[in-house]
Amino acid sequence: MTVTFPLTGEPLALDLLNTRTAEGDLVADPAGLAAWLAEPAQAGRLTPLGAVGAAEVAAVLAVREAARPALAAARSGERPRPRRCAC
């Protein structure tokens, strides 16, 4: 199955946020994340990975979900609220 990623070519954070669509989460598994990373729009913006596994998917999903509230605040004309890192 070929996945088409919508709205690629935006700033990287927006491209990542756009991986959750009405059709589902396009990077929820290693194959989906690997396909997104291989998109021509990502060329030169990310360091290539040798392999994509569950740990990489979990890290990318955590970053995406951490960015979501900041985008929502910006859309509302508000400043994003600081978050504490659970690192």
C-alpha cells in the first residue's frame, strides 16, 4: 500500500503534525514512519536512520504530541504554555 502524505513541504514541525489525519495516524508504525522520513520533502532536513523501529516511532509520536498544544495556542493567538519535560 502506498501512503500519500498530505501537506508536506511545510516547516518540519507542521509536516509532523500533519501526519495525523482523518484517515488515521500515518506514522504510528515503523513502516509509516520510514515512509514519511523518505518523503522527498524531508530530504536534507533530517538525519537518515539506518532502521526505524518501535523506539523511533515512540519518540516521534511524543514530539508530535508535545508540539500539538503549542500549535493550538498559536492558532488562537495565544502564547504556548510552558510544559515540563518528562525526560
